[in-house]
Amino acid sequence: MGLVRKGSRRIVVDGMVYRWRLRGRPTYFQGLAWSPCTFAVEHADTPGSTLVVTTAQPHTSNWIGREAEPVLPSDVAAAVRLALHEGWTPTVPGPAFHLDLSGCFTPSQ
């Protein structure tokens, strides 16, 4: 299953075009800052395996007012490069490739 085009953004990383999307409304656990923000990336022309990135910060629209930085295109580009280095093949169909960068995330109490 591919990314929904509506709300996705285009990004070029090392000459390859991708689309990425951050969920606008947080999930219940993200809203309470119990789990970190995630975003998804796929190849724009030949979508295959989707990259799902778990960040180390809360969702910017969390409900408890916990401070959070927005996900920037530079963050997405860095995640794509790291995932490619770790074996993600974006044009080959298959299961989602999960990249967990949440090592220093602390859930709210």
C-alpha cells in the first residue's frame, strides 16, 4: 500500500525523487506524547517498499503541550540516506522498512 498523494510532499535526495508524509493529526498515543512522531517516505515514480521513520521527538500537535520540533526536509533527507545505507530498496515491492531513531525519546507520564 502506497502513500496517499494528498498531503504528501516531494523531496529530492541525491538525485532521486521521493514523496514523504507526516500524519497531520497525532494518533492517540502520540497525542498524549506516549509515543514519538513518525513519518513515511516512498519513491515518487516507482513506489515499492515504504520507509517508516520513528523520530526521537513528540508529535508537534500533541495534546499536552509538550514542546516538539517540526520534521524538516533535511531530517527526511538524512533518514532516507541512512535507510538506503541500511538496506532499504525503495523501488522493490515488499514490506515496510522501519527506521527507528527514537533512542532518546522519553514518553510523558
